Amino acid sequence: MTSPAPAVAAHDLTKRYPGGVTALDGLSLTVAAGTVVGLLGPNGAGKSTTVKILTTLARPDAGTAMVAGRDVLRHPDRVRRAIGVVAQKSGADPVATGRENLLLQGRLYGLRGAALAARTAELLARFDLTQAAGRPVRTYSGGMQRRLDVALGLMHRPQVLFLDEPTTGLDPQARTAMWEEIGRLAGEEGLTILLTTHYLEEADRLAERIAIVDRGRVVAEGTPADLKGELRGDAVHVELAQAPDPVTAGLLRAALGEFAGVRDTVVDGRRVSARADDGPATVPHVLAALERQGAAVASVTVARPSLDDVYLRYAGRRFHEADTAPAPLPAAAAGGAR
Ligand code: ADP
């Protein structure tokens, strides 16, 4: 059953690390009970710091956070009993077997005897590990290790599960299997899941809502469809045979700007990009206008807005570009970046 109170309610979290790095700069986040929410953002955006605070591993300098109805600062022990954490780095003992890992985890949470045995067997079956239960974890494939990690996080039946990049390093098949498993956990068992991810596709597939984190704040929040819908219309990309000179580029921009429903025209080298309310219907007019200006067209594509376009809009750069060039701002500049 979902309860009306949010599973996570964080307000204005601020965290500054020694050396002057502002990791969180007033981050607020609400996660409704029984939903899957994806925290998306480039390296250094503040995702891990947020998760550390919500899981009681770090304290904010300012701000408040309630998880499963408990205050992370006042009752960290109660929060810990209500949450499961699956860290990026496996917490399983590689020398012990899968079953031994689960038994130990259960004992740490006070399970004993028949209840412990039953929960262990249930989780092994649930995560398709019964056959491998007696083998040392170091012999497991990446996908099996990840499934065991999730099983360990669920041992004490938490209300909120934190998944830190659950499919990083998995091959595509294991990744798809893990996505299905996470989807089932949320759907059938009503668990609340907060996942951090580097993969736009993962967030798009799994998360009912997405919070885009950039430079220590949530810069956009909503369902993937809402976020994409806000961009209104399709992306039209034209590749010209050769880059126009600046005067011609200006003429091209002006020519496209005359069409109703076409906006945000950018001419960048040989690439002309614009947004159009109805991309397919607009293409013939755009091509005709370009040719009237003497610009030969090499190729044209029309695409529905993607999460990457959403990311570009809110973070001011492409997701993968942001990811490869983490650029945390010094404390003083972080607030006024956009
Ligand atoms: P993400 O998980 O989105 O990659 P983090 O929360 O790990 O981001 O980091 C946010 C910022 O805080 C980064 O600039 C990072 O370098 C910095 N940071 C994180 N942990 C520490 C730490 N223990 N000491 C100093 N700086 C840190």
C-alpha cells in the first residue's frame, strides 16, 4: 500500500566539502511513496552526496530531509531500518557463498531461525540465484553479483530502496534483466526506489519521475514524458554540403524564422538545427527555403525530443558532454550559473 506521505522529502540541502567545493547548493526533492524516481546528472552534480545524506552516511550543512517519515538528522537509526541501500561497489563478501552473504545480512537485521532461512530462500529464488547459492560470490557473473546486491538490500523488507547506478558495468543482456527486476519490485511490491544513473535510457525506461541534478540543485523535475513535452515539438537537423559564410548563415536563420511553428534555429558550421511544432510537415518548406538561399543540403533528420534534449535545455550542455567534462563551480559562482 502506498501512504500519502512522501517516502523522501528533502528541502534545501546544502553541503560544502573542505576545499570550498559546494556539492549541494539548496537541493530539494520529493519522492512519492511507491514510485521509482531517477536522479540524473553528470559526474560531480551532487547525486552521491544527496544519497549519502538521505541514507544517513553524511550530514548536510543546512536543510532537512525526511525518509520514510523519519528525520535523517534526528533519527538516523530509524531511517536505516526503513531503507535498503545498494551501493555501486558491492558489499558482498566474495569469498562467502551467496547464501552465506544473505544469512549474515539477515542476522545483522535481527532475523533468526526459520524466519531467516525462509527469507533467504525467498530472495535466492526471487533473484534467480538458488542454483548458485552454494558457490562463492567471486565466481558469479556481473549480473548475478548485482542481483545478489539487490537481494542483500531487500533482506529486512525496507520501504525505500536506494540504487546507485544499478547497471553500470553490466552487459546489455544483464542490464535489461536488471531493469525488468527493478520494474517488478516497484510494480508488484510497492517499494519506493530512488535510483541514480548515468544512463538516459535507464531513467527513461525505469523512472516514473526524473530529477535532473546539476551543480548541486534539481534543475528540472517531472515525468520523462512531461519533461520532453515541455520542449514542444520536434528537433529538425539539417546537414549542409558545406558550411555557409556568416552572412549566408544569417540569411538562413532569418528565412527559417519566417515559418510559423519553427523556432530556436541554430547554424553551427554545416549543421542547421531548429525546433518545429510538426517536424515532418515542416521539412519540405525548410529544404526549399535553404535551397532558395543557395545552400545545398546533404542530409536531414527529424527526431522527437529526447531526454538528452531535455538535459541540454536545463543543464546547458549535452548529457554525454557534461559527463565527460565535470566542471563543479566554485562556491561563489554556483548559484548564478544560469
Ligand atoms: P555525483 O554523485 O553527482 O557524481 P558527488 O555528490 O559525488 O556528485 O560530488 C559533488 C561534488 O562534491 C563534486 O565536485 C565532488 O568532487 C565533490 N565531493 C564529493 N565528495 C567529496 C569529498 N569527500 N571531499 C571533497 N569533495 C567531494
